[in-house]
Amino acid sequence: MWLVAADLLRRVADEQQVPIIEEEIVEVLSDRQMKCDPLHQNPAGHAKFSLKIFDALMSIGYAA
């Protein structure tokens, strides 16, 4: 499932010319404790994901 979603996310990111931060996506989506079903994050997953994305965006200059 993740491979199909990853391909779609990469295509959208390329088309929209925005960075994709795959390591953080994989880390959260591969942790069962961070999901409420096989695809969607639970509140803890959303919190962890948002912090990781913010840190990654700061490191590449998209956030301050």
C-alpha cells in the first residue's frame, strides 16, 4: 500500500514543485501505534508527523 501512495505523493510533489519528506512519512506510517487503521494516522501519529515535517522544513529553509 505504501509504495502506491509513495508514487502518488512523489508525482504530486513534483508537479507542484514542493519538497517531499519521505523518511518522516515512512517512519510514522510504519508504526502501528501511530495509526488508527492500516492507512490513517491517529492523533499521536499526526502530532509526531507534524513535528517531524516542521523540523525538516526548517532544515531546508521552508519554515522559520
